Amino acid sequence: MTPYDQLIDRLIDLAIAEDLGDGDHSSLSCIPYDAVGAVQLMMKQEGVIAGLRVAERIYKRIDGSISINFLKSDGELLQSGDIAFRAYGRVHALLQAERIVLNVLQRMSGVATQTREYVKLCEGTKAKVLDTRKTTPGMRVLDKMAVAIGGGLNHRMGLFDMIMLKDNHIDFAGGVEQAIRMANEYLAKTGRNLDIEVETRSLNDVETVLRVGGVRRIMLDNFTVSDTRKAVEMVNGRFETESSGGINLSTIRDYALCGVDYISVGAITHQIKSIDMNLKKVE
């Protein structure tokens, strides 16, 4: 089991605890404990389905005897009325899992669907769409799984797996050059093998990074399209480049055509609309 698997299981346990409490009294009051049945997940609008395997883990966490027949796969573009899976088992367990499964699938599918829109707009360029840390607290692993399902790339999972020198780090450190030098000294002292990315806020900052070196990627934060094109020409492939800062569906292709390697988009995880779907009894 990976650390991410552990995070998913902890998230599922929390979701079960907050929803189930001391019992599903609605089901307990009117359905025999040993009653068995089946439910199916139906799409109510078009969208990229994401989170099916997480849904299976939720069911199994509640009742290991539940079986699932998947009719669709994560990443497929589904239409309203499509059936993604059918689940079979004790009715109490199916109903206990219902809202948790829907909440996870609806959000993950919303993230994957929006990610797919951004990715499609970058087709024909070298730019890859990245996510950010602008995620729902506690659900980051699921948000990032959904981004990958939608065709995007995961940036860093957290503060621990990369050094990103952003504006506040740079300002507190005393400037771009000082921040880069101190970050490299830290890596040498601690023996850690982490990539360094540095945020630049002007073409002058880019010139400083080109002179100092010591990084893997240069972030071009809130640059205009024109300055982005100039920055890419200045870098000339010496470092990876990433555009960031308020980029949306209307502007992403303009930035992609500048020749950047990556474009990070916070909106794919923090400004999404969940995809509508339901879980109903199979007749």
C-alpha cells in the first residue's frame, strides 16, 4: 500500500464516520438487515467519469461482500443515461455507501471533465496542463487523481516533494538570487534530491535566473502573452518553463502557443462544477 492509498482509506473512513454516525436509522427502520439488492450508477449529464475504483473501495470499506460490475472505465466521456456500474449486496450497505460514492464520483468527474477541456485547448502545442495545490482540504489525492484521469499532469502533491520558490519565499529570502542559492545550499546540506522551481514576476527576474542557474523550471507568473513569448525566447530551452496566474479557457491556447512546457491552472480543482449522476435500485 502506498502513502496515497493510506490517504484515500483515511478519507473514506472520515466520510463514513461523518455520514453514518451511530447508524443508518432510515434503513434500519424499514429494511430487513439481511435484504439483498442492486443499484446502478447512471449519468444525468455528459461528463468524463472519474473515481470508479475509489467508489469500489468505498463499498468494500463498508461491506467487503459487495460486488461491482463495471460497465465503463475511468476517463471515458459518458452521456446522460449511460450506466457506469452496478453494485450488488446487502441493501443496508448499498444505502450507507450511496451518498459517499456519489459525492466522490460527482466531484472527481467534474474535475476530470474540466481538465479535459483545458487539455483539448492545448492540442498541437508542447504545453502540458498542470494542477496546483488549490484543492479541497483532505481531498487533494482524489482531486489530483481526477486531473490525471482527465488528461492533465500532477504538479507536486504537497510542500514536501519539490522546492518551489514563490513570491513570498523570494521576498522573505531577500531576492531571486538569494533564494536560489540558499535552496541549493539546503539541498547540499540535507542530501535531498528535489527539483527546484522558481517564480519570476518580470523579464528582469528571468534574466537573473538565467545568470544564476541552479533550478529545473522557471515559472512565468502573471506574464502577458507577449512577455511570455519573449521569456521563452530568452530561456531558449535551458530550463523548463511554466505559465501560471489566472489562465482560463479563453486564454490558455494563447499561452500554449508561446512555446511554454507547462501551464498550471488552479481552476481545474477549485472552480469546478460537479457532474450530475444518481444511484438507483435496479429493477
